[in-house]
Amino acid sequence: MKKLVLMLAAASMAASVSAQTVAESKTFDNIYVGINGGVATKTTGHKWLSDLDPNAGLRIGRYFTPVFGLAIEGNAYFSNKPWGSTGTVVRATNASLLGTVNLSNWFGGYKGEPRTFEVSALYGLGWMHIFTSNKAFKDATAENRNRMTSKAALDFAFNFGSQKQLQFYIEPSINFAFLGKSHSRNVVATPAGVTYPETSYGYGYKATAQAGQPAYNINNSFVQLNAGLIYKFANSNGTHNFTIVTPRDQAEIDALNAQINELRNRKPEVITKEIVKEVPSVKVKEFTVSDLVFVTFAQGKSNLTREAKAALNNVKEGSHVQVVGTASPEGSKEINDRLSQARADVVANYLKSRGVNIDDATGKGVQGVTSNRLAVVYVK
């Protein structure tokens, strides 16, 4: 338990550091689901490559920061090797709550998207249930077919996909079963006098009369090698991973507010000329303010607000328009390019649904040096 506390404390410190550089997550952001499978065998007293117990499992988790996360994992073990038979197809199930620490992001920092290759550490506690159809075995082990477990593992992961939303990993681990008593490797006799070699706890060990506290006992553990595939769900900002934000001090915020107030007091014709100048690749006519519709977005978002839809509803059916999406300087160029295109697309799709002709919808990434989370609609 002391090891668990120390690991979680260290991970929390790392999490607090990284949390200062990434965009705030909503409740259902950064959630993933995955499947895994592999083989397990006793840590001691086994025969390599012959005493292997296959297993398969499901893992659901959430990253709270690029460093720290939590996952729930359930695995079923299908073979009785290398232990004595319990007479069932599924020998045992184990459900665990795991803390995850991305060591690559902890020591190397998070750069705005996952690395191609990453290493993570996992540790947690679980609960295992042993199944049996043998009545004598069931009676003899009634108190010990459920036990607390502990898992420590390393994930060697490969991230891939257009937004690195998929992850394949190889995971070696060691798993302990806490029986709450001291143990000796022996043959266990049931009350009926029938012996079941190495089946009392499903691990080949029996409890002695000496009681004790749960302990990490190498003789009451098994090693496991699994491979898994994870899918990271899309977040509220359209990405599948954390995005970096640029910290801004109060002086910068005050300067931006002053600039906004200054723009409000300027003539519309001047604003129009600056917008056209800022997006030189778009061929447009001489516009007036009435020819332009501005749609604003929240940081990192590409969804239309009620106010944005109200503004777009002023574009007449049958009109021809060009849409230009932009992003603010926060985040990497790749993320901002995708985000600005997503903003242009969502505006274009909404207008198209209202009978407006879309001549072009282009994401221009970051335009200028100030926050400009916009989509500009040019009505021809």
C-alpha cells in the first residue's frame, strides 16, 4: 500500500505540472476503450511455454492530464494450466482499478500530441473470483475463492491513426493475490480426504494456521504478457488528445481587450479592408460590412452556438458564399489547421442545409498574432 501511495503522489505532482499547459477537459473528454489478450503463468514453479494460461480482457479509462489517468480492467482466464483443474471453462475473472502514469510525457513533456512510441507504468488493486464445478473443491475453498489482487505493469505503446486516436501496446505485468495468511507450497487435503494438488487457492499454495496481513509474496503471484488495442474517443473540441494552450498574463489580456474596444470605435470600412488584407488568397469583390458575416467560436471548439446560427440565418437562400475559417495562436500548427477547417466546414454545412450555395470553404489556420477564432462568410 505504501508503494501505491508513493506512486500516486508522484503522479499527482506530475499531473499538476502538465495541467498548466493543456486545454481544460470536459467530463467526457479523453476517454478510451480497449481490448487485450495474452498468456499468464506462475511466477515460480512453472514450465515455460507449456504452462500458459490464456486470457482476454476489456479496459476502459480516462486521461486526466497527459501524464496521469485511471482505468478499469476486467480479464477472464480460460485455462487451468499451470494449476490443477477446477472443472470450468473460465477458471477465474479479475477486475482491477489501475492508475496510469505516462512516463514519456512525465520526463519528456507533452508537445501537443502523443509521441509515436510511449512508455507508461500501471499499478492498482483488484478483485479475483475463482470458478469451480467440483463440489468437494468448492466446499474446501469456500472462503478463498475470492481475494484481493494487485497488478504492476509497463505498457510499451505505439500511437497511430490520422489523429493518433489508436494505440497498440505490449504489456508485461506481475500480479499478486492477497490471501491474508502465510502460505506454503503443499498438497491440500479436503475435509472428505480427497487431495487436490496445487488447487486450494488456484495458485498452488495452501494457507497455514498462522494468520497474517496481506503481503506481496512472489510464491503467490503470476506473470502475464498481454497485447492490447485502444481507441480514444473524440473530445468536445474535435481532437482525440490533449491540446496545448499558451498561457497569457493579465497585461496581454488587457492589451487584447483594448484592441477589441478600439476596433469597435473604428469605421466599418476600415475593418473590412483589414479582413480582406489578412486573407489575401481569397479572391473577393469590394465588400461592404453588409456582405460579411462573422461567426465566433470558443477556444478549441468548432460547434455553432445559438448566436452563430442566428447570424447565419441572415444569409439569403440561393446566395453564393465563400467561407474562411481561422484559429487563434494556441496549439500546434497541425491542430490549428484542422480546427480552422472544421470551423469552415461546420458553417458551410449549416448554410448548405438552408439552401445557400457554397463556392469554397477553407481553413486558414492562424491569421495574425491575436485571437481570431472566427469563420468569415463572404456573401457574393
